[in-house]
Amino acid sequence: MCHENLLTGSWEAFYIWVMAGTDTKQAVIEYPSGLPELLKLSDLELTHELLFLAAAKLYEIGRLSSGKAARLAGMNRMTFLRELDRIGVAAINLRDEQIEAEIRAAREMAG
């Protein structure tokens, strides 16, 4: 797909471009027909939001790195990390044992 399509503002074109060259599959999510209107979103905006929310959750529980989650959401990594705040997900996603290891390493370096 040509980069010119990205300039049209089409999220679909961007997503197709991001996923180009990857082995992809599709998932279908059924939802009530009135859901986009209830959430004050277009059908396309709802699709984008659902992809973002799925990617954010997979990142939050440690199943995907921020880069892979961003790619799933059709965003660059920095935009994805900034958007996480909107839904209350921490951009720095360390487990307790990782935090403890970082603290130990910092103490060893300091002392």
C-alpha cells in the first residue's frame, strides 16, 4: 500500500499499512447495533477503540510488549503509551519482582 493513503486520514489505510508484511488473522466481535451510538462513536471509531482496549489489556497483564501492543492497536509506540493514561493503565508495566530487582541493582550501584 502506498504511503499517500496515510495522508487521507483513513485509519483503515494506516492499519493495513502497519500490518503489511505480517502474518495476520482476523477476529470478529459481535456487539449490539446501538453500541456505537450509545458510546458516541462511529463504527470505525468503535473498531479502533476495541483494538486499542484489547491491546492495552494484553500489555497491562504482561502478555504483549508495548511495541507489539501498539502495533496491534495500529499506533506507534509513543502514541500507544500516551493513550494508556486515558484508560488508567500505567505506561511503565513492571511486576513486583522486577521492581525489587531494579531497586536492588540501584542500591548496589550506589553503595
